[in-house]
Amino acid sequence: MQTVTALPQLRQAVDELRGNGSIALVPTMGALHDGHLTLVREAAKLASHVAVSIFVNPRQFGEGEDLDAYPRQLAEDSAKLEAEGVALLWAPGVDVMYPQGYATNISVSGVSAGLCGADRPGHFDGVATVVCKLFNQVRPDMALFGEKDWQQLAVIRRMARDLDLVLPHVDAIHGVPIVRDPDGLAMSSRNAYLSPEHREAAATLPRAMDEAIARIRDGQEAAPVLAMLEDQLLGAGFGRVDYAELRDADSIAPLAADNGNARLFVAARIGGTRLIDNKKVSP
């Protein structure tokens, strides 16, 4: 595996790989877990070479968020990627991604409204900007993202479609299903923040979501069901529920009932850690 930290090296490495087949990119912020490695394995099925980026993007963190505390473990992550047969690790510094005088921002409206877009102002501008830069730097034939960040995936696809990106084309931006621990909790780098007590209580989240989805499928009105879900989380030890909403899976528009394409989106905080999850509502 080749590890590069500067753009001239990256361009040379990408040109060499492209001369010998296709490239799939898996963008990450590091602190890799099996969810990330599942993306890598899926990428290896689709392309000749897998490139992974590790960059903790300051532009997607808001004031008071965990930018400084976010786990950084490049050596450990690199070993995991090498074991998976990754061809290229792109690990730029902040000065490489945002050099002095940097002044450009990408803002995607519509799909970024509400949910994490409302709770974390400016977050999706930072996501869209850094992902567009990564696409332009690596020029992958395809890119893979986890569906745990479903709204993020919708933002990236909208950005790629609206800007007429070619490498990758919007149709080559693939979502990969959420990888969960045995108790159902979605894997996340931020799960490492949880104390043993909070980690046990956090498993209430996917269970409460499953119960809410079952009630909605049985024809119960969504609003009281979602209120019950919030109460269940607060009773289990969550300190706050940022949102529990039905949204259209494609447009991310709010829904009062399942339209056949609905997903349940939840964000809740426990012990200072913010967890997000989403699940399909329709069978």
C-alpha cells in the first residue's frame, strides 16, 4: 500500500493505478472500524484498485463539537487498510486541503435541510466541499459511503449530479448498508466515547426504532409513535433526542406517514455522545 500526503505524489500514484484498471474511493475520517472495512471490501469487488482517504475535516465540525477529541490513529488505521489490500492511502494535512487563502464553499440546499442539517449548521457545506475536493484529487471511477449517514449520502449525490461530476458520476456513488454490532447498534467511530454503562443503554436506540417501525407498519399514526420512541430513549438514559422523524428516502422531505419510500431518522445524545441511525420503514 502506498501512503501519500502531498498532491504531487497523489497525482502520480493515481495515474499509475489508472493505467492498470479502475479506482474506487472510500472517503473516511479515520478511526476505522468494521463498518469502514466493509466499505473497503465492497469497493474491492467493484474496482481494480481501492483508494482510501483519511482526513478529519474541520469544516464539518461546528463550534463546541468534538474536532479536537475526534480519534486520530493513522498508524493503526494504515495497518488495517494494508491488511485489506488497499492500494493507496491519501492522508493529507489541513494545510494541503485548505491552503492559505482558501475561500471556496459548496452548499447543497434541499436534501441538507432538517435533521443533521438543522442540528449542525454548516455541517453539510463542509461535507460537500471536502468530498468534492477528494473527488477532484483522486478522480475515482466510483466512491462508496456508509448508509448510516443517509442524509450525507443524499447531499453528496445531489452535489455530484448538480455539478455534472464525471469521476465519479452520480450513478457510481454507492451506498453500503449499515454495519451493526450484535446488539443492533450501528457501528461508529464515536461509539468509542461511550462508557460501558452508556454503551449498554445505547442499544435501546435500534430496538426502539424497530418497535416504532412495526407500529407504523401496523397502521398507527406516526406522530404519537415517534413521541413514544423519544420517551423510550429518554427513559433508557439518553439525555436528549435531537430528532425522530419520518423522511422520504430520496428527497429527505418530511413525511406525516409512510409513503412507501420512507425512512425513520433518529439522532440522540447519551453521555455527551451524539448517535445517529436510520432504518427503512416499508417492508
